Amino acid sequence: MRPLTEEETRVMFEKIAKYIGENLQLLVDRPDGTYCFRLHNDRVYYVSEKILKLAANISGDKLVSLGTCFGKFTKTHKFRLHITALDYLAPYAKYKVWIKPGAEQSFLYGNHVLKSGLGRITENTCQYQGVVVYSMADVPLGTHILLRYKRPETGDSFANSSQVQLKKKKKKCLYSGKHSTGKNLAILT
């Protein structure tokens, strides 16, 4: 287990800042103590300094986990957030989206949220902004990137379901990704 390098810290903080913005400092300097991020087996753990001092007596090869896993670094050195970080990101989220009970199941299975499944959204949310997705009972469900957004200046309002669009296609996309040749590939029905 070791501290993150400057490059690893920058990449991780950029990813977390998409969701909580300048509240990032509140994760480290908490009222109940000081917390830090540590890297172990390409996974980033969020741990208090008290527990970190106690874990110093355990050798790295015998240590399985420590604190809360926030995410992992891929082999291409990109950072991926894990769902276990949601409990720490949700209270500090700048932009939130609440989805209706009928759309919760679809979201939890990894599908996009249709505009008919949106209940509420925080004001001034921009396109491609990282949002924390909540149920209507204020239970955090996950994180997402807002794909489509029409600004309120155009006269459209959220009340008539045209302000926010997370997915608007007439054709259903079965697969979207990169082909082995490196070209983008989409299979539509």
C-alpha cells in the first residue's frame, strides 16, 4: 500500500470533481478526522489516518482491503469509480437527478434513463455533466453523465418534458463500441 503519485492523484481528482466539484476538499478534511487515499493492487482506498496507522503493521502481500474502495486504475491509467464510493459522493454532489420508480429498475440494470423516467433535476445542470442519480425517496442509486440537455433559455421547460433528454433515438441501439480495427461501431435495430 502506498500513497498516490501526483499523476494518479490528478486523474482521480478530475474524475471525482465531475460529480462533486469544489466539494472535493470536504472528503479529505472531515469533521470526524483526516482521511486520505491509498493505492493497493491498482485500487484506490479511502481510509482514515487512524486506521492507516494500525494497518502499517500488516505486510502488503497479506493485506486484502483497507477502508472503502473508491475505484481502480485500469491498465491504460484511467480511473474508474466504483459503486462503493457513492455513499461518500452523494452528500457532496452538485448536480442531482431523481428518477421515477418505474425507471429505477431499468437504470439499475445498466440502461439509459428516458426523459419520461425523470422526476426532478437540479437547476443549471449542463450537458455532459456528472450527476448523482437518486430515487424519488432520496436514496442514491448511482452516478451518470447527463447526455442530452436543452437550455431553459430556449423557452422549453422541464414541466413539458423537453428540458432534459437522457436518450432520444427512434432506433434501438443493440451495441455501441469500438471494433477491433479501432473504428466506432453501432448496431441499430
